Amino acid sequence: MKSFASDNNSGIHPDILNAIAKVNEGHMVGYGDDEITQQANRKIAEIFGEDITPYFVFNGTGANVIALQSALKPFHSIITAATGHINCDECGAPAKFTGSMLKEIYTPNGKLTPELIAQHLHGFGDQHHSQPKVVYLSQSTEMGTIYTPEELKEICDYVHQHNMYVHMDGSRLVNACAKLNLGLRELSRDCGIDILSLGGTKNGMMIGESVIAFRPELAENLKFYRKQSAQLYSKMRFISAQYLAYFENDLWLKNARQANDMAGLLAKLLHEIPFVQITQKVESNAIFLTMPADVIRKIRESYFFYTWDETKNEVRLVCSWDTTEQDVRTFVNKLLKCQM
């Protein structure tokens, strides 16, 4: 039985597995100097711009740490939503690797705005204060909400006026693209994002993320930060081959749409249940909802998922690329029986 705990819990898409198996024959040069990685580099450059080079890494925390290191000095600070992944779920890794402070902003929906960011834009040039330098955005957010291109451009324009950078954590950027029917570049670089962590693991890949800088000064030392952060894979072809399969025939988009569509169906069915209250807009593949504690306890006997806020009995359900309509309806039917 499939869970609704996280898209990290899903399996690997067969096309991705086939791609890994295909490059498992024979020997290839290591550390990214192989032809498969060069092909993947060219493919990603076709999407984001011929002047970029992606840097493949093992995981999302590694991608975020490397991206942030490229933009920060230890006396700088990072502005993030309080729910941001770097603030809640990375064990202090960004602060450890960069030496920079994280300044969190409480938001009702996980989204930052220029007005919210402004509260931390002070003390520039004052030696007694950490210097604001990076604004961290998740797309989609940890609350399942999505920034529109207009919202992203407004934030980036505002941040750039203060000689700062915008880092996008795109572990679920594909879900935002699927929702808004926009391309990866349209929802990142074209909006003014300076550096991107591009995810794949949550959307059908086995392992691997990519760091992509859109400014030369941020790209300059990425390979060194990757090595020092223990994120340089010797057998790089096994990550890069996945990206080739991921972008072939828009597999990334098909997977993301499936996850989003199943979340939309699940939300629709949950909305009809009196004891369930959906607490956030359902814009991607995540649903936040409250329900009675005894119902949560009973349904957990069959399904694993995370409690988001114990004080409100708020839980998070996440659909994946391999979630089916039958999975959704079976879950809802069992949930209804928990209240009987």
C-alpha cells in the first residue's frame, strides 16, 4: 500500500531505472568528465541558457548548501520563511557551511513578499550586524503553495535593488511548472532568480539534484564548494543519465502533473468530509488539513503520514508521480470508516 507521507517515499520511474542500467555497462571516466554527463549538461543548458553549467549533487540539502555558499560570506545573513526547508529540515547545515545567520519570517502560507522581506533589510554597512545578502524561496513552498511569475519578479526586483541575491530551492519546482503550465526557465531565471537548486528525487529520480547559477560570479567556484561539501560523486554518470531520461519526452512534466492531479482529486474528496478542514490552498502535490485526533490515530494504522502541527491536529498528505486514482479513493474510503 502506498503512503501519503512524502514524494520522497515513492519509487523510481522505470525510465529512470532503465537509464541507470544502460550506463552501467563498461567503464567511463569519473567525476563528471564522462560523455553522459556532458550530454546532460548540454540538455540542461538548452532549457536554462547556453551560458550555464549544472553541477550535479547527491541531495537537496547538499544542493542548497552549495548554492548558498556561492553567494555568502560568514558575516552575511539569509532571509527565509520560517517554514523554509533550510530553516526546519536541514539540521543547521546552511549555517554550518556558510557561517551565515538565518533570519526567519513567519508567513500564513509559506510565501515571502517584499513587504515581509523589508523587515530584515536594515543595518547595511553596520559592523555590529550581519549583512542581509540572500533571500531563500521554495518553489513550491513547504506549505504546498506556489509563487506566480509576477510574485517572483516583484521579489527579485526588490531584492536586487539592495545588492542581494535570490536563491530558489526548486526541489518541487516541477510541480509549480505543471500547475502554472510554464517552463522551468520561465519560472526561475526569467523571473530574476540568481541561483537554483533543481530537484528530481521527489519526482521519479533515484538520487541527485542540480545546482544552476545564472550569474557568473556565483558559478565561478561552485565546483570547489561541491567538492568541499562532500557532494562530488565519482561515478557521476549514474546521476546525469537520470537527468537525460528525466527530460526526454517531458517525463518530468508528466510525473509532476500526475502528482498534482492526484492531490487535486484527494483535496476534492476530502472537502466533502465534514470532519476534515483543508488549511492551505492546494496548488501543487501537497495537502494540509486538520481532523480529529482519534481519526488521525486510526488512519495511521493503515497509512503513514506526518503531523505538521500537533497543537491543531494538522497533518500533511503528499501525492507522488506514482499515486493513482485508486490509491486516492482507497485512502478516502478508509478515512471515512475511521469516524464510524
